[in-house]
Amino acid sequence: MLAVGLAMAVALPLAACGSGEDNAESGPVELTVAVWNLATTPEFQTLFDAFHKANPDITIKPVDILAADYPTKVTTMLAGGDTTDVITMKTLADYVRFAGRGQLKDITSLATSTEGSKLAGLDQYKQDGDKYYALPYRQDHWVLYYNKKMFDAAGQAYPTSLTWDQYVEVAKKLTSGTGDKKVYGAYQHTWRSIVQAISAAQTGGDQLAGDYKFFADQYKTALALQEAGATLDFGTAVTQKTGYASMFETGKTAMLPMGTWYISKILSEKQKGTTDADWAIAPMPQRPGASGVTTFGAPTAFAVNKKAKHADAAQKFVEFAASLEGAKAITGIGIVPAYKSDEILKQYFALPGMPTDELSKKAFSPDKVNPEMPVSDKTAKIDTILNEEHQLIMTKQKSLDDAIKEMESRVKNEVN
């Protein structure tokens, strides 16, 4: 009995010192959060400041990583047992990988709470049947930006509810000039999502299944725009590294399909006086006969590292970022939060420079937002194949039919 008593006397203080839990600590906490490009991604510091104001005893120390290096760096960090408290989930593919390896803390209780039910994009973080290891704090989706002055000058009605065929025809009518003075009716950026993700979202096609015939109609639209000279040639855009923002802000295009993340940037540019684009947003064009507005998008989330040094404070931050207060903070700088409410919608459209017409409000609240890309352990490999074939189609190095067959063959042989 004496030996047992001595052992307990020694063990208890050791356990208290080595627990790593916040309830074993006293005094201020320095919380570490992994982010990318802190200086040019203002939402992070905005959330950090708002959280610190609400929790003065917790100070946040960002772990700033270059955006291009972020997935690789975080993968290495987590594999090495790094104790950074909060990890920003840049993509769903990263999230699935980290959660599948057991590197993130289970926060299902937060996701299934009353507040959690108000988070757009939350379902995309469901794992293992009914578990959640991250909470989205923002949810972007694609809309159609347009320049009202250019529509007015051409005598064209604003793009209220276009089909894809009508989109092509309107783009042709809005195209004018030649050479350096040419203005395009639309600008289709080089990302494969503008063709493949919208096609999957509006047809119900599965980008992981290996059958890609559902891409055909959307590629015909993209190629028709290019052949008519109503959008910048794909090869030229790639070679010149054309920026979609510069195309729209300098009046080189009248229409721009793009994500809602661009709103914060154009609001900032308008405020600085660097663009005079008289802009608004409309719903993405739809397939003929479609009911409602369907588009695609992707959430961004925070997760707690399974080996976090300050797990309780980390969970408190993740909960705050996904709450109404977190949503108010980032809404104030034009970021679209995952938290949805009438209060947030009203705040967003009260931002200086934000268009307030009903068409813009309709575009901001589509009927359905499907995932940009489904996630699984096959996502990364399939994404690479689809992107390679996308470039061959758009540069006309391969026919549409041949490229689709090649997509199907490669996914079958290289992935499945």
C-alpha cells in the first residue's frame, strides 16, 4: 500500500503537467492557425481580430504558408506530429485526406448543433457516415458578373435568366473592335471548372464515375464562343497568363462567369478608384427547361489538429469563425460566409458599392449549389486527367469526342 501511495504521488503531478489540455492551463493562450498568403487574404486577420476581441485571453499567431505550397506543407506538418492548433482546409480534397488519416479532431457536436444547421456547405464535410472534422466559415458559388454600361451601350437587356445558347448569342452581340481594342462579350477563364463543374452541377453528372459524355454540351458552348471570337482564345489566355479580374475591371469583357470570392476584390478596386466597371451579378446561365437556378461552388473550413497544443481554444475559434459573429466579421469585407441568415444577407447588400438590384440578390441566393468536385481518394488523380484533356480540347489539339473517350479510358486504366 505504501508503494502504491508513493507511485500515485509521483504520477499525479506528471499527468497534470503533460496533459496539453486548455483546462490544465492558466493565463493567456497563444493559438496557432495555419493559413496561406496572410497579407493578401484579409479574411484571416479580420477573423483573428474579431475572435481576440471576443476572447481577450486568446491571442492568435498565424502560421503563414505560400498558397501554392499549402497542401504539401500541411501534409508534411501533420505527418510529422506538428502541434499547430487550427488548420485551414483549403480544399475538400485536402480535408478528406487529413480526416481519413485521423489527423483532425472530431467536432461533430458543433456541426450538429442548432447553429451548425445554418452553415451552407456543411454536408460536404460529413465523413464516416455521420462524423464531422471541420466547420465551413465561408461558402462561395459561381455567378455571372456583367458590366451594365456595356449592356446599355449595346441596347441589350440585362442577363436575367439566360440559357447557355442565349449566353453565346448575347456574347456575340456584345463583342466589338479588333486587335488591342477588341472587347469581348464574355471571358471564359482557363480553369476546367467553367466547363466541367457547371456541366456536372446542372446535369447531375459525376466527375469521378468515369463516364464523361455529359460534358459534351458545355464544351460545345465554350468552343462556340471561341470560334465566334466572342471570348479570348484559350491558348492566348494561357500563354499570356490572362487574369480574369483585369479582363473585367478594364472593360475588356462584358460578362464573366466567376465565383463570389471576386466580389470582395471588385468592391475594393471600386473603392480605390482603380476600375470604373458598372457591375452587377446575375445567375449562371442554365440548361434549357431547367427549373430554378443551379450552380456550383466550394466551402472553406477550419479544423482542429488532433495533436493541437491548445485543443479547447482551437475548438472555440473554429466555432466562432462559423458563427453569426464570425460571419458578420467577414461579411464586412465582402467575403461570403457559410452562415446564412436574413441578417447576414442584409448586411452584405449594404456594403458600399454592392449592387442592390433584385437580379443580384437572386444570383447571390441560388436554389442549389452543387460541389465543384466530389471528394474521394481518387479525386486528385482524376482532376489531373480531366484538366489535361480539357486543355487539349480547348486548344483544339484533340477533338471533343476523342478527348471524352480518352478521359474515360484514362480514368478506367489509371485510376479505377
